[in-house]
Amino acid sequence: MKSEFTSKHIGSTFDDFLAEDELLADVEAVALKRVIAFQIEQEMRRSGLTKTELAARMETSRSAVDRLLDPENPAVTLRTLQRAAGVLGKRLRLELV
């Protein structure tokens, strides 16, 4: 007798489940943004930079830096990421895997 809890997802990975429900790309984008925001914040601390100072050195607004550091906001341009990395003495590296 088959249990009512038997699922077609048994034996599959969580990534498979997300991909099947067309959520994988969104979940990966949010995760990546969280990592990048965390790394930028860590470099800001090491450098002793405030958000206002980072914004001035990036020649952008404080609100743009707030969006950059908001882990829930995946809408950030490559140019903004490059400028932030440069100000912090880092390089932005993207790769396809």
C-alpha cells in the first residue's frame, strides 16, 4: 500500500526540487547577493569605512550603498559591484560554472 506521503521528490536533491518549481535561479541570486553584501561589509570594517565614505569614494549616493548592502535586494549592477570592489582594494570576479 502506498503512503499518502510518498513523493516524486524522494531521492532528488533540493536543487532538483527548486529547479522543477522554477525557483532555483531566484534562490541562487538571493544567496549570491547575501554573500557579496557580507563580503563588502567585512571589507568596509577592515578598512574602517562607513557607508557614507564608501558612497563618496564610489561617487554614488548613500542610498545606492544601502541597496548594495541589502541582502534581500538582488538588483545591483555589475558596475556598482566593480566600483565597490575597487574602492575596497579588491577585484570583482564572476565565473560561469
